[in-house]
Amino acid sequence: MAELSAIAQITPVQRTAPAGPHTPGPANAAKPQLTRRQKAAIVVRFLISEGAQLELAHLPAHHQDSLIRQMGEMRAIDRATLAAVIREFAGDLEQFGLSFPRGLMAALQDMDGKLAPEAAEKLRLDAGLQTASDPWEKIRALAHDSLLDIINREAPEVSAVLLSKLDTRKAADLLGQLPGDQARALTLSISRTAGIRADAVARIGNALAEQLQDTPDIAFSETPSRRVGAMLNMSPAATRDALLQQIEATDAHFAAEVRQSILTFADLRQRLPENAVARVLREVDQPTLVVALQYGVQSGGADADSAEFLLAGLSRRMAEAVREEMAERGVIPETHGEEAQNAIIGATRQLEEGGEIALHPPELAQP
């Protein structure tokens, strides 16, 4: 609202119009001049009484303090005084053209969503301002390989801070992938971070985030093997096996990577932790679960083992109810069975990507 901008200034030009905070009197009685603070208090009180929704939180704290104190001191204002102040205020609004935000941070907030994210972030970093978002959030979201690249090129002290800002499981996984000497040096560096200041950690995060901005954007966040694995994961078993054999004949190394990226229903017995079974199955409706488990038992082998493993993760009463429904379903067509099993796989992958569960790492696939 334009009137808020004028109020924010609290500097309307003094005029000679009669005005004064007193009780009504003779028309020719002398009336004292109002101060700018008193006029601001009158305008604010008038706007509030008319139902205007004022947002005064953006005013400097000392202006808010002065305004409220002045309003507390005011008493009755006669109609002539009120009319004179409002006319003056309206005149000031007519003269008011355009205002700009004060300072770089205010300008960036004013232009929020209108600048390229990279440009806005660079302006904040160049000016030494706090970034729009926590840089450590971006860093924590990086894949293991990207984090290892940072650890390998940065000093142990910086890498120690990086590991300390990651969740414990991810940090442990990264330490386990480092050579023994490097992992030991990093562990000792972490022991020396007890007294590090919060602003130093923030500067390290901003510096690492700035390096990430200098990295060219790539079209795909996942590796080729993971993308192919995700596609084959939702493909019928016959299609998946045939394609893997064809890929293996051309590029055995890539085929092995793809196999490690695939999670099948038969893999659940080995890769899904027992304490995560109930969490996964809560994401699947019971009719779908019944079809998936019955099809697994019907298929035999590793699929049957996984079906029994999932049933064991249910409460006794729930497992008995599911077994009764499985017996009633009879033979499950292949298409329906694989579709139901893929629903369980999809729920598992979604929970894994969200960090709610952690799968056991796959063993290296044998040709």
C-alpha cells in the first residue's frame, strides 16, 4: 500500500493547516502545530479504525517504538484537526512517486524470484551476506561420489567440518571408502573441531557452496547405470533379464553396475533390514500386498523367500489375515503379480531416497 510507504518515512512536510490534539473549542481558537510524530500517530489510528491491514513490522525498531509511545500519549482529536491531517497525508501521497529498498539484502528480497538463482546467490556471497538457504543443505544432498571429491581436494580441517555436518550414517559410509591413513587423519581433525566458531562453519559452507555453483550443470543427476537400473526395475522380469544379458554381451562392466542398481522382489530378503519391513508395507494397500506375496510364493525360489521374509515382518494377527487372503486368491497372473511386487519395490525405493530407511548394499553381481 502506498500509504504504508509514506508512514514508513514518518516525515510529512509541516503545513500551516490548523490542527491540534485537544477538545473541540471555538473555531477561532489558537491551535498548536502538530509534530510529525503526532501526525503519523493520527494517520495510523485513522487507518486502523477504517479497517486497513497495516504491516508496520518493516519499520525500524526505534520508529515502531516512537509511534506506539506517541499513540499512547494522544487523546481526543476534533474533526477539523483529523480532516486537516488526512488532507495533508493525501497530498503527500500524491507527491510520492517511487521508493527503493534500502540495502543490498532488501533489494534482493524485493527481487526474489525475478533473478536467476545463481546470480542472486553470487550477489549474497560477494556482499558477505547470509545465503538465502543453508549451504549445508545443498552439500548434504550431494551424492557420495561428489562428497568424496570434495574431501579429497580439501584440507583435512575443512573435510572434518564437512563430515561433522553430515548425518552419522553418511559420514560413516564416506570414512569407510577412504584409505586408512586419510580416514585416520580426518578422524583426528574432527577431534580438533570442538572449539570452532559457528561463523567459521558458515564461511566454510558458503565457500563449498560457491564452488558447487562453478560446476557446470549436468542434465541428469543420476549415473547412467542407476537410470537404466531404475527403468529395468519396473520392467517385467523376462524383459529385464533379456536386456541385462544383451548389455552384458556388449559391456560387462556397465552390466555389473546396472545389476547393482536394480532392486527386485527377490532381493528384499537380503537387502531390506528386518526393522524396516513394517515401514515399507505401510505404504502398500492390503489387496496389493496379498497379490504380491501370493505371486512370490507361487513363483518359488528367492521370490518365495522374500514373501516369507515380509510376512515375518508383520504382526502375528496381520500375517494370519494376509495368509488367509492369499489362500483365497489362488493362482495370480504374471502381469498382476509383477505389478503388485513393483508397488512394494517402488515404496522401498521412495523411502530409501527420502532417508527413512537404509538398504543393505548389494553384493557384486556375478555374470
